[in-house]
Amino acid sequence: MRTLCLITLCLLAGCSRPGLRPPPAPALQPTATIQELMQTIVDPSADAVWESVSSETGPNGIEEHQPRTDAEWQSVRGHAVRLTEGANLLLVEGRAVSHADAALEDAHVPGVLDARGVRQAIDADRGAFRTHALALHAAGQEALAAIDARDARRLLSAGERIDAACEACHLRYWYPNAEQPRWPAPLRKE
């Protein structure tokens, strides 16, 4: 029995020589474009998080909306997970802005860059793009913590951080030349 244990240990020691390393992981191969990630993962998930906590005034007064059941909290959690992981997907190297530089969905809006302009802006400062994506990721994590605590006020606050992260990135990479509304809007004289 001793001999068998000794042989096994020698074999295991031979397999784990210090100079041997596992083969490198294959490089990620992005398929979806940034525009597709925004359309299918990030935007719908952010919308669901934002809509999960709201107030509206109707004929019966103010109605407060927030997740209340286990299923409602789980549903909004799924959206927050997708949003948070969507931020990671934006950082995959080699991801195109759109397929074959196709027109962006809001290309008709004055001040919106075309796909090449977005790519140039990202490539000009990849670190800043990373910082914006990480801000979205952090806001998504804040939403997840609020959801896990079942705290609608914290979820509303996290929604504000998600909005701020989205807007900061879009102002730099998507519509940097768009005319921004002034707040408060000037009063019109009649």
C-alpha cells in the first residue's frame, strides 16, 4: 500500500512541475456591437430598474410603485444583473460600434456622432471609456445591493446613479455635439 501511495505522489509531483502553466484562455470574440448591447441589454434593463420605483399622479391621487412581492423583487434583480454585466460586455476589446459602420439608430438627431466618430472618440481615450463603463457597473452594483435589501429608496437613488453614468458616457461618445436643453428653460414672453 505504501508503494502505491509513493508512486501516486511521484506521478502527481511530475504533473505539477513549476515550469508548466495551463494554456492561455482563448481571446474573447465579440459578436454583438456596442449599439446592439445598448438596444438589447443595457437600455431595456435600465428602463426596467427606473420604472420599478416611481410615483404617478392620477385621478385617485398619487400612486407609489415599487416591487413588493418576491417575484417583483426577483424580476427587477434580473434586470439589474443584466445591466451590471452589460457594462462589462462594453469593455471587451475589439467590439464594433455597429455592424459595418451601419447608421446608428438615432443618427437623424443633430449632434449625434456616426459609428466611425464614436469609434474614434473611444479609441482616443480608451481609459476614459473604461471609467464610464465602470461607473455604470458600480451603479448597477448599488442597485443590486438595494434590491437585496429590499429598499425602494436606495433603488431609486441607484437609478439616479445609473442615469448619471449613462448620460456622462453618452455626452462624450454618442452625442457630444447635440444641443443640450437648459434648465430651467427660459420663460417665453407672450
